Amino acid sequence: MAFAIPKIEYSGKIKEITLGKGPKAVKVGQEEAYPFHLFEGAMPNVPKIAIEVYDAPPEEWAEAALEPYQDVLNDSVAWAKKAIDAYGADMIALQLASTDPNGANATAEQGAETAKKVATAVDVPVIVYGSGNMEKDAEVLRKVAETCDGMNLILGPVQDQNYKQIGAGAIAYHHTVAANTPIDINLAKQLNILLGNLGVQDPQLIIDPTTGGLGYGIEYSYSVIERIRIAALSQQDERLQFPMICNLGKEVWKTKEAKTADSDLMGKSSKRGIVMEAVTAMLLALAGADVLIMRHPEAIRVVREMIADLTT
């Protein structure tokens, strides 16, 4: 008797959303089964990779992470173009780190100008993330939305204390919001409800559940992302049936393991962070992430190969 793989019958489906505009707009979502369970249901849109670009030369990066972008660190537009042309980025993730009020404290106008320059210069979707300071991000991302009217950027992190300002900007100027909560399924659902009540339409919403890097909470991140996907597919929870985005590159490369010098115990520093990033990204994809924000080209290459192996 032939062996038959047991199959789960899913009652839900992930919503499909379009990120960006034009011929290279990216579709994510529409899964009918758990990640890579192609024997149970369709997964028409495989996880996409966005490459980080910063609005100012990054500080305290590991040398291995700096090296691929050494010639473009002072020019966000050139950096974005290199990420696409040399490393095949599906998307660009512009990090407006200089707007941090505890750092350079660049103005909202300066952040919006940089966002528009990058978004105008490339033909792939652009994610624009603020500094993570909720009050400043409300000001910055609202200005980005206005300045980049109609470009369908992905704006984040949108959080419970600034969702009204950023959400209103996304509605008025036709952008997508990345709804960010601190690794909690109930908080994620609640923020999605609040954004929906505000008027953000389902095709304008992607979930950012927050993630830790390998060895720094990845198991908890995996569990929460997995639970969100289970609730969406098996428990018919319509307010969790959205694609997910994970801003993982910065979480991995800020760890001490990614920065520690070569040693007999820990091996070569140039390889250590790459392995940590690739493993983190693949774990998140297996949990249910649809967009992976990554940093190092070699880690990206490895993850692309693993995704191809699982979907062909």
C-alpha cells in the first residue's frame, strides 16, 4: 500500500497585497497552507528579499557587513542601485536612521527628501522605516507619505501610539503600512483592527511582528509568527490574514557574535554574521514571513537558494 501524506484542510487564506508600482511591483501573500507545505495548498508568492539602505553612513557595523557597500555608504541612491544591480534586491528597505532624535535628529523634511530621491531612482518597491522613536516617526513618516504621494511605499514601523498619524497619511497618499507590535499575537491583531477602523484598507496592510536574531529571541519570534499564521489559516481569524514582514538584518548584525573578532573558539568573524543572518532569515520564512529585510549579499544568496529548493 502506497504511503499517503496526511494533509490538513485549511479554512482560511492569506490576503494578497501589491507592494510598489509598475512592472516590478511585488505581490506577497495568498498562501493557502502553512509555509512551504506545497503538498497541502498553493504558495503562489514565495518570500521576497529587501536589502537595507541607510540614509547616512552606518555606525558600529561589523566590517563584514560594511565591505559589500564600502563604495556607496555616503549615497543612499547609489547604495539602492547597487543593491538591485549587483545583488538582485526584490525591494529596497530605506532606514531613516538619521532622523533619530537621540542621534543626528534630521528633520522630517530631510527624511522625506531622501525617501523621494531613492524611490524615484529605483524601479522596485521601497520600504521606508523610521528610527523607531514613535513620536518622531509619526512626524517623519507622515511627511514621507505626503512627499511621495502615489508611490505606494511601505511605511513603518507603525505602532499603537502613532498609527493614527501615519495611517491617515497612508490613506490620503496611497501607501501601505507595516503594523508593528512587540512579538505578541493579540497586540498584532488589535493594531490591525485599529488600522482597519481608521480606514486603512486590507490591501494597504502588512504585519511587522518584530523579530529577534539567532540566539536573541528567535525561538519566541518564530513561535509568535507561526501562531499568527495558524490563526489566519486554521482559525479563520480575518484580522490576521495578512502577509508579514521581518526587519531582521539590523537585529542580527548588532549582536556581539556578529562583531567579535576572529578566534579559535568562534571562528572567522567575516563568516559568523553571514551564517547568523541566513539562519535567522530562513527560520522566519519557515514560520511565515513574506518579506525579509536583509543586509549581507552572501546571506541573501544562501537564503534564495534554500527558498528555491523548497519551492521547485
